[in-house]
Amino acid sequence: MDPAKAVFDAIAATTTQDPTRIVAATQALEEVEKTVPGAFNILFVIAAQRDLPLDIRKQAIFRVYRQATSVWRRTSIFNPTQKQEFRNQIFAFLDEPDDTIANYNALIVSKVARIDYPVHWPDLFEKLKAALESNWPLYFNQNPSQLAGLALRRTLEILNQAVKELVSMRTPQGSVTLRQVSLFWSPPLSEIYEHFASTIFGSLNLESVQNLQMAEALRIGHLAFKCLSRLMCWFWSKHHQADFSEGGPLVETFFQRMLERIPRLHELRKSLTLGLSANPAAFAAGWPTHTILTKHVLRYGTTARQLAVVNVSKFTSLPGSTDLVLLYWGIITESASADPSLMSEEKSAVYPTKIVIQGLILMKETLKHWSPTKKGVSPDAVLNAAFVTQAVEILITRFLPLSPSDLQKWEGDPEEWINSEGEVESATWEFDLRPCAERLAITFVANYSSYVAPLLLLQFNLVNKSIESADLQTIIQAEAIYCAFGVGMHHLKNEVDFESWVRNYAQPIALSPNPSYRILKRRIAWLIGNWVHDFAPHFRTGQVWQVLLHLLHDHGNSTDMAVRLTATIALQRAIDSVDSTEKEELFTKHLEAAIRELLQLLTEVDAVKSKRSVATTLAAVVAVSRTKIISFVPAILPAMSQLWASEQGSETSIRTAVLELVNTMVKSCREQSIGLADAVVPLVQDSLTCPQKAQLDQEAFPLWQSALRMAVDLDPRPGSQFKLMDLLPLAVEKLGGNLDVMGSMVSIVKSYIILDAGKIFQTCGKELCQAVLTVSPHAASANGKEAVIMLNCAIQVCPPALWAGAMHESGLFGYLIKELINDKTKLPRLTLVEIVLLFSRMLLSDATVFIQLIQATSGPEWDRQENRLYEGLLDQYWNKFDSMGHPQPRKLVAMALAAFVSTGRKEVLGRLNSEIINVWVDVMCEMREASNSSDDENPLTTYWKTSEQEVVVDLDVEGTVEEQRLRELARRDPVLNVQLTTFIREHLARTEAYLGGPQALQAFMTDPDNNASLQRELNWVASST
């Protein structure tokens, strides 16, 4: 079949309106794209053929955009000839009448240019410039050619997308490319826009605005400015680099032209808006042109903000920058004093909120550079008190109060409104008027506190006294004042008696049945939460808890879900500030009420975000309550199980919150947390097997770990369905089968071992060793090292009868010793050091068992290799000894070698005369110890430790029951409790007995210098004890 026909038939089939055929048609098209050479070039040609049905053309170019650009680099799909044909085809769309097709073509150009320009597509911008220059004279004359205008617009659309894509490149080569592009395009774009501005803006009036050709001209001028402004903003971002110094004058000239036009543009738009609003017929006809003009004005504001953000100091030093900021502030002042109906989010408004927001942001970004506290600022540049106070008053009276739209949304769905309010305040404040005004108020307070703080304090005191008999409008204004006071509280904390305010004003408002007070109640909860969180030392009574819990509990006509959710968040923030036993006691008096109300609220809210907020606050309550929470566990756990099983419970954020809460409960219950196994075990199992396991494991693992660290044993409790041992097989499976979670699983298995090593090795010792064997060759350095440390811990707490068989039968012992002595091993040196320490623990535990393991590893068929194993092992002991910097592991090695010597193996005795005695002497020289036979708690004074009670534990283990187990383990550790000299003497005596007497031992100790050094060290320590 003809390739062109095959591709056409395939793309035409995908335009079917029959949903049952779309999937099959799409799959057939994908197959054609893979098998037909040049399929995407054919699709591109189809998109350009205007005699074809429009839906087929649109589908074809959409397919090119989505698929071809993603595989552009693949030579199997695009050979050099096909790429050149594809690039040439792009210019067939310069007079494309359909906007959708033209827009996709521009996007395709941008994606290809990012990859190919300038190396493989050096003439891209020359061709675009030629198209611009050939059509420009034909359009801007007495008889403008509409076809030339269309070509101009399409050319600029392509240029705009290409520049937008290239500007996003962050590589050095990309910067070099952009420099060339900027220098190439700045002159023609500036010339075009200057001509456009002088011609079009002067002729734009109430009559011409209704002409559709004027809208087309504005579009062209707007696109030229967008391209130019993108290039100038990019050049401005590089102004500090010497290689881009030529961009400075270009940007400064561009900025001065902006300053000249912005006032006229704003005034022109304002007069046209007022004129069109008074004439509905004219408004309908002039709407397209007015819309483009509004976009153009907004683009000026966006450009000014981008220039400021790059480097505010440099921006404020530009001539006229202050005038620009004050110009926008003048627009804000005008809008604030005008009828509120003239400001809205609509583009047809006299004062669109987007323009007002641009002014607020520009003031916010530059304000600190006129601050009297800024070092080096000129006194003439500092804003005066009158300006600052007036600006803050405008914010408080006009932009911070809740709007009728806000109140309508609040009334319609309080829960949805408060959740969206939080999202706007935190994430998208740059696009919403009230949160943006809040940010500016914060900036004013921070930089002009001497002017703003007295004003806020005055307003705060006035509103407190006048709130009792206030109408709705006054209440709304009071809420705005509380908001302003809250954002400036850092500068007012010493001026206000917070607890007096809570007692005399906040509490009466919270208790009031006035329905309009719900507006204030929400803001009071917010204010209390922020104040207590940020200034905890300033609160000393429990009154704040009473107010917050009342707002949480109240279900009357004067409150709603928005108030209760705000109180919930405020309660969590206040609890987070509890930093003393005194304040903890203040809260725990209200513990029962807090838990009851939060559990009730959890059943009332519907949104996922709301449920998560309640669960997070409940977790904070549990954390501050500590063991007092135990009596409330029977009420909390069923609620968490229900939430987990609910429809919203399938959401990852909800499940994360539940896991965090139960984890907090486990930590608070401490030794009693073993009774939570019926909740912990199913939650962990479900988290690690459900579809969201990749997102939940980071919360499930800490819960699992906490349960083990707080447990006193692994035995089930009477009446329990689950026990922590039920999770052990899952731990072993994850350890051996998932490298991504190996670090977490090593830590969890280590906690199992510390808790009851005997039971662990009896249950699955061999499987555990096999899991370590499976992952060790592929593990990251840190994880591999920690796995060996985990085994080291097992040797300390588990009898040899249990660990020896598991190590041998699994093959793990053989793997470790062979990797250790293998010169070509890929294991990191630190891991090899830990293997030496592991073997040392084995020797210290039972040297005979260790010898048996070596014999079993060599086996009958490897008999000749047994000697090599010993020699290689002893080589590594000597080789890795200097890699141990801390005294404790060095002493462990010295003791292990003494135990090794006592086995009488000739390979070991052969090293006694040199290496082993050298290790002993080195270690004894480094540390001094004294025996304390009368002190059972500290039988050994170890001068090489900073404290006799010092036992190093991880920070996340501190305060847990596991810490106690680790300290007990340290108390039984011979390295910390047996004097090294005594240990060496005892094992040398055993060696003598094994060999048959002193003369037999002396046969292996023939170096008089070494013998003298050894005796000197032994005698020195002995005499000092």
C-alpha cells in the first residue's frame, strides 16, 4: 500500500465519533507510525493540506506534536533527510488560517529548535526574520494586506514559542545560544514594536476599538512585545556576567521605553473600559480589541515583576524604577477609593484584580530596598511615615477584608472554603488578592515597624472596644484588623497582654451566640494558634485551651465547619509549642475533651484534607499526652481503623496520617504499646502490600520500627489476634528482595534481634542469613555495612548454637570470609572492616565454633584451601587493623586475636611472634584500664571513654525501651567490662595448657623485643591496678 494512503487512512480513522472504535483506531495508528517510513512527515503534510477536512488536519498535527517531538532524536524514525524535510514543512503554516493548527505548529518548532538549533538548524531565525521583513511593509501601510497580517502573527507566534523554549535552557551552551538569539532579534523586534506603538496606540479610541482589524493589529504588537520582553528579561538575568555585558544597555533602553508607555497604556485602557461600559452595543463590538489590550497591559506588569525578581537591588538602581513602582501603587490607591464594583477578576473591569495584584507584588519585592533599616540606603529613598501608614490603612480597609464573594463561598460550603483558603494562602498567594495583600502587609511591618506597629496596635485596641455592638460590616473590618495584627505580631508581642486579650475579648466572642461572629471566631482561632506557636513563653495559663476547645466543640448557629477546622489547626500549632512540663500539665487537664471533640469532628468532615488535618491534630494531642493517652487508646484505635477502611481511607494522604498517628500512639504508650499490636500489624501489612505501597512505606517502616523499639517482648497478649512476630517473615522477605528499602529493613530486623535474638534465629535464622546473602553483593555501601553490623549485634545476643548453623547452612559465612580474603572483591573497605569485627565477635563468643565454621566452609573437597582461609583471614586482620580509628573496635580485635590464639591453630600461632603481639602492644599503649572488682555497675575503669556510663545509641533510639536493652547489652559486653591485660593473660595461659607448657608457647614467641614490649605493657597495667 502507498505509505501516504496508509498514514491518511490511519489518522482519518482516529477522528471517528464512535467511542467503541477509537481505541482500535489509535492502536492501528501507532502501528503505522512504527512501520511506515517517514510516517510523521506524512502526517505533517496532511496537517498542511487545507482541502482536507479540518478535524483530520487537527488530529494529524496534534499527533505530530505529541509523538514526533518526543522521538525526534531517534535516527531509526527520523533520518537526516527526513528531518530536513520536516523542518522545511514548518514554514508551510505561516499563513495557516486555523488557530489550533498554527499553535501546534509553533509548539512543534519550539521543541525541535531546542534540540537542533543552532547546530542542525542554523537558518531557523534567518527564515523567520525574512518572513517578518517581507510581510511587515505589506501590513503596516494605507491598504494593509490581511494575508500579510496573518503571516506576521504566525511568524511571531512561532518566534514567541521558540524563545520561550530556549530561555528555559540552563546549560552553558544554551546561554551562549540565547545571547546570539537576543542580539539577533533585539533590533528588529524593537523597531517593529516602536512602529506599532506609535501607530496603533495613538489611533485607539472608542470608535476604532470596535474594529476587528484593530484587534488583529494589537495581537501582532502584543506578540512582538512578548518576544522582546522574554529576551530582555533573560539578558537581565545575565547582567552580572562579563560575557553578557552588552545586554545591559539593551535592557536599560527597553526599560525606559516601558516607563514611557505604561502610564499611557493604563490610562488608555481605563478610559476605553469606562466608555465601553456605558455603551453595551459598543462593548460587544470592542470586546476582542479590549481583551488584547488588557493582556498587553498585564504583560507590562509581568515584565516589570520579572525584572525586579532577578535582582531587586539592581532593578531599584535603574533610573525610573521608583516611579514605576509608585505608578502601580497609584493604580492601587485609585482602585481602593473607587466603587468596589469597578474591581473584579473580569478583564472587562476598570480595575482587574490581576493588575492590582501586580502592583502589590511589585511593591512587596522592592519595599525592603527603601527600608530605613537597610544598610547604605539613602535617606531620600526611604518612604515617609505618611505614605507607609496610608498604604497599610489601604490594605486593612480595602484588600484584607473578606469580600462578598468570599462570604458567599464560605456560606455555601464552609469546609471546602476553608480548605481552599489554606491552599491559596500557602501556595498561590501571587494570584489571589487577599493573600497577596497579607504578604505585602508582612513586608511593611518587617521593614517599617516603627511606623506600622503603632498603627496596628491602635487599630487592634480600637476594634477590641467596639466589637460588642458591631454590625456585619464592622465585624468584617475587625476580622481584617485581627488579620493585620496577626501578620505583624512579631513586632507587637511585647505591647499586648495576650492572656488578658484572650480572657477579656477572645473568650467572650468565642462564647457569643451572634451568628455574624463566626467570621471573628475563625480569625480568633487562627490568631491564638499563631501567637501560642510563635511566642509560647508568653502564655502561662490554660485559657487558650478553653477557647480553642469551645470553638472545636460548638455546633450552634454562631459557628460552622470553617471555624471548627481552623480551631483544629490552631490547636495543633499551639500544642506544638508546648515546651515544658508546666504547659503540658495545663493542656492535659483538657485531654479528654480534646480527644472526644477531635474524634467527633473526624466523623463530620468529608474532605480528605479536612480528615488529614484532624488526624494530624489528634497525633499532636497524643504526643503531648505521653503515657496519659493509654486510657484513651480504646476510643482512638477503632476510629483509625474505620478511617483506614473508609472510601477516603484509600487516599494516600489519609493513610499516611493514620500511620503517623498510630506511630505517635506507640511512642506515647511505651511499654504498654505491645497492646497495640492488633492495630500495628494489619496497618503495616496493608501498607506494604496495597497499591500505594511505594508511597506508604516511608510511614509504615517508622511505625513498625517504633513498635519494636517500645516492645518489651514478642509474645502475644491475651485476647490479641496479632503479634509483632507475625511481621517477621515480611521483614525477611523485604530485606532479601528489595534493595530500595534495605536500609529500613536492616534497622527493623536489628530491633527484632535486640528484642529476642533467640526467638528470631529459632524461627527463621537461616532465612534471615539467606536474605543478607542475597542482597549483600548488590547493596549500597552504607546498607551493606549496616547489614554486617546487624549480624554483629546478633552474635552478641544470640548463643552460638543458634547463629552458627544459620550462618553455615545459608552460605553466608562462606560468602563473607571469601569476600574478605579476595583481593578482587567489590565490597567497600568499610564493609570489609565490619566483617573483620563480625568475625571478632564470633571468636569472642566461641572460638571453637568459629574454627568449626572455617572447617565446614572449606569442607572435604576443599581441604587444601583450609590453610588458605586461615592465612587470608589473618592477613586481613593485619591489613584492616589500621582502618579502625576508635579504641573500642581495636580492643575487640585484640581480644578476638587472643581467643584465636587459644585455639592452638598453627596458622594463628605462626603470626603470634609478630603481627598479633604488635596489635596487642599497640592497643594496650593506646588505652589504660583499671579493674573495679567492688563496683558491679562499672567493673572496669576505661580511660579511653569520656564517661563510664557512655553508651552510644542512635538519636532515634534515645528514650525508647530499646535504649535500655542496648545499655544492658553494653553492660554485658566483655569489650567494655573485661580488662584487656587480664583477658590476654588468661588466653595465653589457655594456649600454654593446650600446647603442653610454657616452653611450647615460647617456641612461637622468639622475638625478644616483641616479648619485652608485651611483658612491659602487661606489667605496667598490672602494677597500676
